[in-house]
Amino acid sequence: MRIAESQKISTIITKEPKSLGGTIESGEGSFLKKTSVFFAGADMPSKTFKLKINGEEVVVSISAEKEQKGHFVNPTYSAVLGGKKVSYRIEAEGCMGYSIQMGMLILGAYAH
């Protein structure tokens, strides 16, 4: 996706009681586009978490080179968004919470 120099993009992710998520906005005036992204649950034993992106439930699967001390090492995340398989890899260590936050940002931006 190419972004024009003058295009404004903002992301607001907040943690409210019983809710984690927010919106991605770009454009201006009548050309304003919004994408909502919210956390919808996690299952540590199956290494998955769920997001709601524009109301659609998206299941994200995690596979990692290894796990150590509750962290995924160099994890790869896979999901189906709008009927298309999407995957991305992060070369870092992260817990489930980190994975959820990165998933909200990366998959939210992809959907936007």
C-alpha cells in the first residue's frame, strides 16, 4: 500500500474495562476510512488468539522456533483475512500479550 505524503493515518488502541482494541483511521473528511480491531480471546494451549477486525472474527495461530520462559522465540503468525491466508514472522521473543498487540497492529493495518 502506498501512502501519499499528505495522507494522515492514526491508530488508537486502548484498554477499556472488558475491552482491548480500537480503530485505525486514514484520510480526511468524506474520504475518512476506519478499521476496527478488537481482542476477542486467547487459548494458550493451542497457541491461538482471536481478533475481531471490522466485526469479522479472525483466528491467529502461532508457531515458533521454540518457547522459553513463557515466550515465543522468532514466532510466525498465520490467519485468514477476507478469505486470504496472511502470515508474518517477527524475529524477537514475545509472550502471548505481545503477540496479541502486534497482531492487532499488523493484521489491522493489513485489513485497512
